[in-house]
Amino acid sequence: MVILIYIISFLSVNEDKRFIIENSNIEFYSKALLEDIQAKNTESIGAIDIESGEFVIKIPVSSFEFPNKLMQKHFNDSYLETDKYPECIFRGTINNQNASGEITLHGVTKKIDIPISLQEIDGKININTNFKIILKDHKIKIPRLLFQNIAEEIEIKVTSTFTRYVE
Amino acid sequence: MKSFLFIFLSIISLELIGQNSLDDLIGTTTLPNKPISTTFSSTRIVTGHSVEMIPKGVREFRISHRFGTIQEGFYDIFGLDQAKIRLGYDIGISDKLMVGFGRNSHKKVYDVFARYSFLNQTIDNSVPLTFQYLFASSIETLRYGVKIPFMQRFAQINQLLIAKKINKFSFQLMPSLMIHEYDNYDKNTFAGIGGAVRYLLGKRVALNIEYFARLKHQDNGSQDFDRIFNQNYNSLGIGIDIEAGGHVFQFHFSNTNTMNEQAFMFETNKTWEKGEICFGFNILREFSSNKKSKKEW
């Protein structure tokens, strides 16, 4: 009886509609006076249900790779405080060429609505987007110290490929 | 009845799984046993080594300046005229091993070191301490009127670094052993212990205190004992670190203005009690071998 219920409930979940991240690349760029700030993260995980449009993406913030490692350390320690807030979570729904939902970064959750480009190629889904995050919205404080001159807005570029979930 | 309850619970649990299906599918990126970051702001506390490593492939050019004592006042601009400098180059071989070399203007000393990390404290404290070993060696190349034996120019330091970070505080203990020969003195092994504390004053500003105590040999009443132990002092340095997105600036006051381990741990001839305080600073420039990713957008 129990086994039967399990089987029925597994069958009722339609596996075919769910896709998970195969590879992703999240980059940000900010022009600064002395040294441009840029970083890259390829370790995000995420899933999308193409039937309901529901999605969730989790980004390990401490996995952003900077060319300047000391900058990377300071980014983790004092700007994004990744020991305290290790993950950035973006969850919401995709609607045509638009993603809307909530993004949690640095412990602060913000509503967000961004245009995306979604393409289905060879049974895989490519999602690309460019958007901006305002640092003040997420309580990321930038000191007016020494040579620093970090823009208030950070431009973010996302390219990702989702593949069909196989159990 | 029992099986009924079980079925009921099973249905509920399946229901819950169904609701969080996307989250369950991917799990989490958070690892609880990640190594703790930034026990100290930089690879040096004031002058001595901290347990901070530079990552693999990163090189650091470090310029350390120590002025003379401030007590001469304006006559030699608070010690500026007596400035000593060490130019150093540190290389991250792996995330657990770094090596470096430097040149000190003090007695024209060349130094090399290697530091290896055996244990790294983790965020969840499953590894409670950071534990490292430092090997440092130096050669003095100053010319004297007479030829002096090689072992009197050579020094070797073996040091353990044990560190613990607790919120805004970081502590470090450095038991050390030096092998060096002094003129007319029969022992060549010297022990010392260092201690350091870092306190985070703000998000990007830290206060550091570093102290090195020498363990004296048994007093044999000789002049040479007096010269080596009683005419030298323990060293105390107090400094401020300022972290600024990709840079660290370190400013400090200390009763030593030398920068090789032999000199600042065992041969400090100034004392705070007489106001023989020296101002110093470290600045560094980081180079990374990772190819710079150009902006493409």
C-alpha cells in the first residue's frame, strides 16, 4: 500500500518539465578610478520548471574569482560578508522574455523584474541576461576611503545553459 | 491503525517534497566546513609572519619601511633620517605553501622563507585552530674589517604558528627556535616565543599587537651573555591595518626597526621604556598570474 502511494506520487511529478543548470557564467563589472573591478563565477546552481515558469538560482558569493586576489578577499570579508551571507538566491517566475521575483543578496531581499533572452536549442535551454544591481538596495556599503571609487550600480551579465533533469 | 498513520505521514512528507521540488533538486552551495578567512589582514602582523597565506599563483611585492627612533625629534625628522628598508617578494606556490625572499638594508641581510599550512580553522570550528610551520633563513653580507665565520653571518629560524579567530579577535602564538652563532659564545640554539592579537576596529580597520619574548640561557656571568641577552630587549609592536579593496596599508610603532627574524626577535637593542620607539609601515602590490579577463561588454 505504502509502496503504491510512493509510486503514484512519483509518477504524478512530471520530471520532464524540470531543467537544471549545466553550466553558468555570472560576471560583474564596475569601473573604478585606480583599478577596474571585475569578477566571474561559474559555480551557481539552479533549476527551472518550464511548465510553471518557476525558477530558483543559488550563487555561492565567495566563488567569485577576481584577477586581484586581495580584492577578492576584501570583497568577501568586508563588502559582501560571505561568512555571514554565503549565498545569493534568486527565485521567481519566468514569463515570456521576462524574469520576475525576489533576489536575496547580502541578507537583503529585493523584488526584481528583468528582461531575459530564453532560447531552446537541442533540448537545452539557454538563458542570458544583463541587469544592474544597486548596491545601496542590498546594504552593501562602499567606503569613501583612499583611492576607492566604486560605482553605485554594478552591471551583471549572466549566461547559462540548462539541461533536462534526469533522476 | 499504525500503518494508517504511516501512510498519512508519508503523504504529508511527499506533499512537502513536492512543494520545494526545485530547491530539493539543486540543494545548496553553502559548505559549513569552509576554511575561515582573514585571521589577519596580511601575511605579516607587524613585522612577524601571520597565518594569512597568499593564494596559489599570486605574487606580492612588499616594501617595508622602518624609521629610526622618534625621540630625536625634528633633528632627524622623527627617525626618517635613520630609515631602514626591506624589499620583499612573496610567491604563493599553492594555497598551503608560500615562499619568499627579501633584502634588508639593516646589515645588508638577504633572507628567504617558506611557510606551510597544515591545518586551517573552519567556519563551523570542526577544525578549531590554524596551524603552520615557518622556516626562515638569513645571511648577513655587511663587510667588517676582519673576516668573520660563516655561521656568525647565518641564521636559521624554525617557527610554529598557531592561530585562532573568534569573531573580531584573532590570536596567534609563535614558539620559535633560532640557530645562530655569536662570537665567543658556546651555545648556538636560542628559543623564543611570540604572541599576537588582532582586533577588528571597523569593517576595514584592524588593531594589531605583536610581542616577541626571548628565553634566556642560564646566566654564566660572562660578558658575552650580558651582550647577547641583557643588552637586548623583547620587541613589542603596535600597528593599524587599513584594508582598501585590493590594498592593505599597515602602520605601526615598535621598539625595533629591523625586519629579519633574527634581528627583530633576538637582537632588539631598543626599549619602549626609554622612549626608543620607531615608526614603520608596510605597503604591498599584488600580481596575479591568472590572465586578466578583458571586458567584453
